Amino acid sequence: MVGRVHPFTFHNPTRLIFGRGQLSALEQEVPRGASVLLVYGGGSVKRPLAGGTSLYDGVLAHLSNVGATVTELSGVEPNPRLTTVRRGVDLCREHGVDLVLAVGGGSVIDCAKAVAVAAASDRDAWDLILDRSLVTGALPLGVVLTHAATGSEMNPISVITNWETSDKRGWSSPFAYPRFSILDPTFTLSVPRDQTAYGIVDMMSHVLEDYFDFTPNTPLQDRWSEGLLRTLVEVGPRLVADLSDLDLRETVMLCGTWAFNGVLSMGREGDWACHRIEHAISAVHDIPHGGGLSIIYPHWMEYVLEAHPARFAQLATNVFGVSALHRRDADVAREGVARLRAFWNSLGAPARLSHYGIGAEALPRIADLSTLRGETFGTVRPLGRDDALRVLERSL
Amino acid sequence: MVGRVHPFTFHNPTRLIFGRGQLSALEQEVPRGASVLLVYGGGSVKRPLAGGTSLYDGVLAHLSNVGATVTELSGVEPNPRLTTVRRGVDLCREHGVDLVLAVGGGSVIDCAKAVAVAAASDRDAWDLILDRSLVTGALPLGVVLTHAATGSEMNPISVITNWETSDKRGWSSPFAYPRFSILDPTFTLSVPRDQTAYGIVDMMSHVLEDYFDFTPNTPLQDRWSEGLLRTLVEVGPRLVADLSDLDLRETVMLCGTWAFNGVLSMGREGDWACHRIEHAISAVHDIPHGGGLSIIYPHWMEYVLEAHPARFAQLATNVFGVSALHRRDADVAREGVARLRAFWNSLGAPARLSHYGIGAEALPRIADLSTLRGETFGTVRPLGRDDALRVLERSL
């Protein structure tokens, strides 16, 4: 017999600081007198929290306590734009920034990662995103997380959109790991129902993208993937029914981080076709990533499951409790897809592109964008441009 | 509702290099021209592997390729001794060592950790072990793992025995994380059946020590703990039936590392009473740690389970599939204990202290040693000296 899981290296250097009241850790993590670029989004961080002060004010107070000077990059978009990254790089140069601090969700962190690596380079940010081998360093990056979804707080991955070319690109670099991430679930209490649901869809998708492949001999990764999914299947509906439940916020926040920090993908190839197609959609239509995944993922599963029915049946049985007794794997698998779709819909996540006003006429362009360089993508069943179009048509 | 899992920081800086053929990574990890202290045990690393050369020869060849000079600390004991640590520290000083490389299992790594921190200090190693706040640095530490058991390859924990005082002490320090660990399951192929079984008991015990506590709101940690245990319950019997199965070796090796690298204990208090009692046993009787745990753990469970029956019943149901229908938690829990004991015995691990020739007359001294400073220990049910004696008596 041969050991067959692919050789891998796991090295995640992020310091995860988790729990209520942990914001004060900023005073240990930010060097005294540092010049900090504070990166945030549309201003929700300025809303008062339960205690009366806002997260923004709390962060500034801790930074002030260590004598840091603060420059602000605000207005980071939900699908963060290259133009915003470039603005941040200019601010870093102008103010001699030595720490980038992202206060927000995945978009803010992704933007901050691109700023951090580009500010340490002579190259333009887009050059680095297109060719990660050009990345040779980064400013230190810290995170205060306000939304449980992307896992960006503990991974080296970022997604940036170039609107000039309708190109939404995922990229990663070992230099892009946050040095520290502060996760206090109370900061997620004001996330509205739809964003909460999309976050859960996003983290489940991250698990699924690595779960569906042909890598043999991954029982531990499988049990942990299924365990994380089952945790979300258990707590998700309770959370969208009571958004103020901090226990559930805490669990979902922890799940989001561990869904996509490298543990579940150890030695696996993964597939990632759905993320590719969703990025193509949201490079043209500015829709929430989790909403797009909720639509595409089940249709993709139905389109490809005959290529590897045992694996899809395993999800159905081990996560959704579908009986496999006296049944073909593919039938068990299809029942699992239906259960997954119904689960996401029950949280309030959409099932059809029409939810976002996207019609048949938009699909050929999206299919083109998903295979910009004519390549196939995915591993369970490699997809070309016409396959992408077919998955999109099923999703109308 | 309140978020109740204890605040925690997770930061594991070890670079885990996993898979067949990864030994050559030494040439990336060891700096050119380094002075290396090579730490190993009784010489099993010098036995030829399937390819004809030994692991020892392979390591020396890679070190030679990067121009490293090598000093050897060999003969590290199964329960590594303070005297050996001191010998290693002397060698580090004498030869200007700048990297400690442990090639072996948990004992060799634990010894190398103590050498690495003591060589960077003016203090004697035992002072540092008794008071970890005195540890202020360490020589860089690398690992080539040859036995799946303790998890020492990816945690900051070490256990050293001072035979002069019959004191076996666990200690840890953030400085004691290995910088890198190379895990090639082919290096575990020659581990005999009993050591293989003890390793599985040891890693399962690490999971259980954190699983049994009163920390609320830990569903993800629970599902992952149960998933790792179920993986070992599935593959363990197959591996002891065919020790040459590399797929199973691979799975068990991965489980050993992730059982005890900080992930499953996130935010948890844990209990750790059984490790305390087992350390007291093996500070007097030089028995295998996993063998001692296999005896003590089920008896401890029976002794304390009425203090928290729901938790023990959860193990029974979620790991061993014991039905909870129409039954009291404590009864479900007891059936789970019986299943755990039977499982370990089926691997060849012992159930009674008599297996090692330990009789009633030895127990008072062991009970004394488990509460050297008169303190109680454990959290599910805090134990004093007489409780320890009672658990030991049940284990005769």
C-alpha cells in the first residue's frame, strides 16, 4: 500500500486572538509610536456598539494609547477595487506607514492585504496580483474582524476586482498572512440577516470546494470538514432567527476562520470551479459573493456529480443524514444537493440568478470571463466555457 | 445570551512538512554551514529503511549537502531524563550549536526542546522546567518524526523526568515550538505493534483530556474532537492488523499531530487529571506513557462521570454510536467507557497495572507523587491525593 495524500506544507503564522473584550490586545500587537494605515469600509464601524462607543472609536483609543499615528483608507467596497488599493499604497508611501490595520470584513482585509504587499514593492499592485512570484515582502498587517464569512483573517488569500477590465482575481502570497487577527463576536452583532446568511454560505462553500476532489486517504480532513458543516447546519437557522445570540455569533465566527485557513485543505487538490464562476458573475454584476455561491453551488453539484458520485453521496450522508441504504450513490448525492439548497434558502440566501435581475442575455459574457484564457478549470470534472454556460443556464 | 467560550489566543508557528519524500526539505530548513546538535534515541534510526539506507544516514547526507557540522546527543531515554538534557546543553555550549535537530519520537523531541531552551539561558534546565517564566529564548529546533503519538512535533510542550527526585514534569513555553517538523509516514513503518497501539492511546487521550470539561459553547471543537477520535477508531484496528499499510500510517501520523497542537483546546479548560496520575506512575515505574494511560483513563472516567454525565454520554454517542434512546446519561456514559476500554484492549494496550507488575503496595507512593504540593487537580471533578489512590486501586 502507498501513502497517497499529496505531500503538503502547513504553516499558518497568524496570531488568532479570539473572544469578548480582546480589542485591547491592539496595545500589545501595535508597536509603540507606529504609523498605522487604518483600512475600513462604508462607515458601519462608526455605529455605536452596545456599550455606547463605536468600534472605530475603540480602535482609535487603543492606537492612541500606544502613541500610534493614524492615516485612514476608508470607503473600501464590498468587492474591493484596484483603484482603492492604489489609493492605499499612495497613502502608505506618503505617511511612512509601518503597519496596515484592517477593521472590517473580508473585503476590507483583502484590500488591506493588497495594499500591504504593494506598499513593500516598486511594482504596481495589479502586476503583483497577476504574478504572485513578484511579491517579495509586505508591511505587517493586523485585523479586527467585523463579519464572519471569508476566512481572510487567517489566510494569505485576497480577491481584488479591476473594473477597467472586468477582472476579479483571487491571489495569495505567504507574505499576505495577517500578523494578528482580533475576533470578538460582539463586533458581528449588527451584521444584518442577509449578510449573516451569505457569510454562512461563503464559509460552507470554502469547505465544499476542498471536499470535492479525488484525493485519496483523507479521513481526518473529511471528518473535520463534515463536522464544521454540521456545526453550521445546526447553528445557522438559530442565528438567523435570533441575530442577537452571541453564543451563536461566536460559533459562526470560529467556523468562518477555520473553514479556510489551510487545515481542511491539507494534502488536497480541491476543485474551486464555483468560486471561479461566481467571481466571473460578480466581476460584471456587483452582487454579494455568498449570494452568488448560494445560487451556483447546488447547480454545479448536479452538473458534475456523476463524475464522482461516491464523494457527493458522502456529503449527503455525513452532513445531512441522508440514508444510503439500498440506493445508488448518485441518487443519495442528488438528495444531498436538494438538502443543501433548501438549507441555504431557509437562511434567506437565493437560489436563482433572477433574484439579482440577471437574465439569460448576461450569461455568455459571464461564461467568457470564467475562462478568460481559454483554459478548463475544476478537478471533479474539468469545465470549459460551454460547461460554465450550462451551469449558469441552470441557475437562471 | 452571552458568548461564553473562554477567550483564547491561537498561534502555532511550526512549519509542518508532511508526506513521503519530504526529508530533503532539511536542505531548505537548515541554514548553510550551521552547527547542528543531532538528538536521537537508542539507535533505531540507524536501521536500514526499505530503500537500504537508514534515516540516520539520510539525515546526515542532507546536512552534509548544506555544509552543516554535526554534534550528536544519542541515547535519549523513552522517559527522557534531566541528566541527558544537561549533557545536551553542555554539547551546545562546547560546539557553538545554532540548530537542534530531533530525529525520533516524542521523547527525543521533548528532550531536544529542553536542550534548546536551556542552551539559550544561564539557568540550569531544571530551574526552567519548574518555572517557565524564566525561559526567555531558545535555539531553533527542527524535528524529523519517527513515531506517531505525543504531538510534540507541533506543540510547545515537553515532559522531562528528574530521577533524583522521582519528579516527571510537563512544561511548555512559546519558545519551545519546533520551527519545522518533517513528517514522512514511511519513517514510522518499523514501529512495532505495541508502540503503535500506545501511540494511538496517547493521541486519543490528548483529545479526551480537553474534551471533558465544563466549557460551554464548543460545538466546533467537539465535532472535530469526535471526528479525530472516530478516525482513529476506524483505522487503528486495521493498522495493528497490518503494520505495513502506509495509508493507515499516514492517517495516524496526521491525527497524532492535530490531536495536540492547540486546535482542539481552543477556548477550553480541559481536565488533564489522567496525565497527572500517569506521570506519577511512570516517574517511579519506567512504563510506556500510552500503556499507563490505557489503564488509568477508563477508570478515571468511571470515577468522575457522575459529575458531568452529559459530556461522557456525548462521547459514547458521537464516537462509539451508543444509543441514548430512553436512557439516563450516566448509563450511556458507562457504556461509552466500556467501549473505549475494549477498543484500546483490542489494539493490544493493557487494562490493568498488574500488566506492568505494579501491585497495591506501590500505589500510596504514586498517589503522593500525583499531588506533590498537596493541591487538587482536574476540573470535571477536582481530585485530591485520596481520589488519585482510589483511581489507582480500581486500576490494579
